[in-house]
Amino acid sequence: MKIENLRDKTNFSSPLGVGGSLSISITKSMLTTDGKTNLVVCAEIQDNELLCLFGHSGAGKTTLLRLLAGLTKPDKGRIVFNDTVWFDSEKKINLPPQERNVGYMFQDYALFPNMTVEENISFGQKEKNKDEVNKLLELFDLQILRNQHPAKLSGGQKQRVALARALAAKPNVLLLDEPLSALDYEMRLALQHEIRKAHELLNTITIMVSHDLQEVFHLASSVILLKNGMVINEGKPADVFSKNYTQNYYSFP
Amino acid sequence: MLDQDFINTLLLTGKLAVWTTFILFVLGFPVAYLLAYKKFWLKPVVEALISMPMVLPPTVLGFYMLLAYSPQNTFGRFLVEHFNTRLAFSFQGVLIASVIFSLPFMIQPLQNGLTSIPKSLREASYTLGKSKLTTFLRVLIPNMIPSIITAVAMTFAHCIGEFGVIIMVGGNIPGETRVASIAIYDEVQAMNYHTANQYSFVLFIVSLVILTLVYSINKKTTPINL
């Protein structure tokens, strides 16, 4: 769906996000099942990219998202969004998550059990705006669930609420941690569409953790391939997953 | 049939329990928060100290409290010199001892309640721009109501049932330190079994009601599943 069409349909006159580019250059030691490894990532992410982080578990995908969100502190390096320094180990800058304004969707969705669907979404807003909550409810097809509590929702419904809540804050960057892994195949296909919708509406960077090739090809404009904390390839999905690299990636040591 | 002395003793018992619970709630929440979410190397020692009243004879704590209150020692002398107060055998003295002695009953349920809330809920709130205080008030507290009720009820019940520390620190002064548990002991010594029975019955019923409340709440709630 074209971006313009989507906005017409939902009465969002302008994109929710401010847009911008993200420059990452960090190292972080992490503990995996194979022992200690270092996560080393250097990347420039352009405005409006939908980037997939692809790799086995323990490759550092979730850690990288947490570093970007400010939930985990890198050992060294810099993270800069537009002109704002989020992290700089030399200058001792480390913006807390509250000031980075990222939308983070957790693997378990982390919906607040004490709030209804509507309250979860409006909790994400910087300024209360009932009109916008209604638009988000409509966009993600949640109107009839607005007064339900998360415990009553199915996995796919929770995922849509989590997306809507993340968007309500109008984040600079949208971070999605394996958003579809807990869902069955058909639900995945349907919700890939919701993710694209969220990305287009936000009109800024979306970074998504995935280990599903189909998902990467369907959604991503670019992909970073991680293995044991190292970036082993990056670029367009078709280039990254050309025969050589895939063989290399899946080869056993 | 109920004489004034009986009513006064029960009112004093209630007053001590209410104050103890209130003070511990205010003091205990920040402590429980630190113990639940922060790592520091002295943490096991702090946790052990807080739990000490559960294993220590009340007389041990009472003895140390008396020593501390004594004007011959620093803390007691400080109080006499600056506030002209002696804490031994006073309501305030009993209250302080009672607060210390009920620490684990407030802090442990609160700490358990806080740790049972998935970390991602706090982090989600932070990424949505909410401060730690807002997160505490709007995300953490509403999702640990059963733990809060348990903490308050257990502290209150434990305080009503406390005997050893109070008799050590407060003695048996009517209207000041003579709470129901002390009065029972005193009446039995004086062979007033009827009065002792009245006090005992009230304490029995109050404690039973409180514990039943706690168990019915804990049965109804299931752990948070996201």
C-alpha cells in the first residue's frame, strides 16, 4: 500500500515520526550459551529504512536493540540519531530510554495488565489526544477490543496493541524484537502487513529482529546478518542472501 | 461488661499496629524497591538483617533496643540532650522496636511482588518516556495489589501478636505500653482468667480474619503472564 493512501484512509495528515538517520558504532561484551563474545556493530541506517537483524539466537540481535533503546549500556562507542548523541563512551554521554524516544516492541509485548487496550495506547502518548487514540484503534482494527484487558487477547491481538502503543509515542525509531515469533504461520503473514503499515505511517527507521527468511524478504529494505556478535554481511536482502553467503552462514564450523 | 481498661488496652494495641504498619509501608517500599531491582555487594547482608526478626528471639532485639535507649549510650543520650525524651518504657520506644521487629513482614511481600512483575513492563514504560516515579505509580503498584495487601495485613497481624519485644522495651504500663498480648500475660499471672479469655478471643478472631483475607487473595491471583 502506498504511504499516501494509508494516511488518507486513516486521517493521519502527516507522518507520526520525525524521520532521521542513525549512526551506530559500538562494542559490548555479552554472555551467550557458548561463553563470552563481543558484539561489534558499525552501521549507518538511512531514513525510512526497514532494517532486519538476522541471525541465530545468541548472535546479539536483541542485545543490539536494547543498546539502541538505552535499556543496556554499550561498553564503548557512539550512537547518534540525526544530530543527537544518544551514547558516547568517550564523552560519557548515555541518554536514558525516556529521552531517546524509541518505540520498543518486546518479545512478550509487555502490555500493561492493569490497563485496557485503549489505556495501554493512550499511556504511550506524550500529550493526551483521544482523537489519535481512536485513529490508532481504527488503523489496527482494535475498536471492538478497546475496553478489554490484555489477558483476554490472543497473540495476534496483543501484537497489534503493542504496535499501536509504540506508535502512540511518535517514536524516532521503531524497534521490534521478534514481533512474529510467537505466532502461527497464517497469523504471521497477516501481521507482517501490520508491521509494514506501522513503518509507513511512522515514516522513519524501523529495526526488526527476525530469524525467518520469508519475513526478511517480505518486509526488509535492508538486512544485517549477525553471527556470534559480528556483522558478517549487510545490504539488500537479495544480495545478503545470495548463495555464497547463505552457504557460509549455515555452514558448520 | 467491658470495662474502660479493656477498651483502652485494645485501642492501644490497635494504635500501635496502625502506626507500625503505616511507618513500615512508607519506609518499606523504597527498601523493597532497592532490594528488588538494584544490585550492590552488601545486598545479602541487608536482606539477612531485615530477615533477622524472623529467627531471632524477640528478647535479643528487645535487649539491644533497651541498651540503645539507655541515656548511658550515645543514641539514648542524644535523645535526652536534644529532645528530653527517654524511649525505654514509652509508647514511642515500643513503636520503634515494633517497626524494626516487623520489617520482614512488610518488606518481603513487597519485594516478591516487585520481582514478580516482568522486567519488560518497566522497560516498556521507560521507552514510552515515563519516569521511574510514574512507572512505579502507574505500572508497578497497580500490578502488585495482592502483594501490597499481603504485606500490610501480615505486618498488622504480626504487630498485634507481638509480645517479647514489647515486654522487654515497654513493660506493662497501662495506656502507654500495655497492649493486649501483655495484658493477657498479666491477667493470667493475676489469675483473672475471664479477662485473659476476653483479650485472647479478640486477638484470635482478628488474626483469623486477617489471615483468611490474605489466603483468599493469594488464591485468587495468578502470576502475571504476558
